[in-house]
Amino acid sequence: MVPLWLERAEEKAPPGAPVLATIGEMALMNKAFDLARRYLGRAIESDQRPGDAHLMLGIVALEEGNTARAEMHWSDALRIARRDNDQELMERVEHARFMFHTPPDLLDVIDRFGPELFMDDPFLDFVDDELDEWW
């Protein structure tokens, strides 16, 4: 059941405003995953920030433990980002993949010492090349 105030917000939104994607994002942030899925799916159908919607649907899927579905949505988001030459979206997708696939202890080390600690490591160049081929 969609709250009446959300229906009214959708009706009152100015033309061209990405209201579906915005409501989906708000629902995601509040862990209302069913509502997020509904609005983000509609955003994709309506071509309202479809790349962002796929990115967020990937996060929803991962939060629910479905990594295959998350990767499918993130691949769709990357495809849209490449098509539109949207570098920011590409970076956000890669950041999401990194954050959700990196062990929490490593994230703590990166947070504590900063990413610069890892920047000059030649091993990372090898790993990065391998990951590029795998993705």
C-alpha cells in the first residue's frame, strides 16, 4: 500500500521532475525496500534517471542478499552510463561494488589510514587489470 501523501507528491511534482526516482531513493535510505523497488522500477519504465534507479535497485538486491540480481542491475547502470558518457554514474557504480564487496575490516583500514596508503602498490595495478577483465 502506497501512502496517500506519496501519491499526492507524485501528482504535484513539476513536469520533468524525477519524482519516481527521488521517492525510490528516499525509500531505499529508509530501508523500505518494497516501496523502493516499486518506485525505482517505475522510474526505469518512465526513463527517470534509469541509470541511478538501476544502481539503487542493485543496492536493494544486495541488502536482501541477492548478489546476482545486484550485479545485473549494476551492469545495466554501467551500460547506461557508458551510453550516456556519464562518468559520475560509472564511478558511483564502481564505488557501490567496492563498498559492498570489500571485507569490513579492510574498509576500516582504508578509513583509518586513507586510500593513499594503497595508491603506490604495484600489486593493485595487477588486481585492477584483472578486475576490469572480470567485470
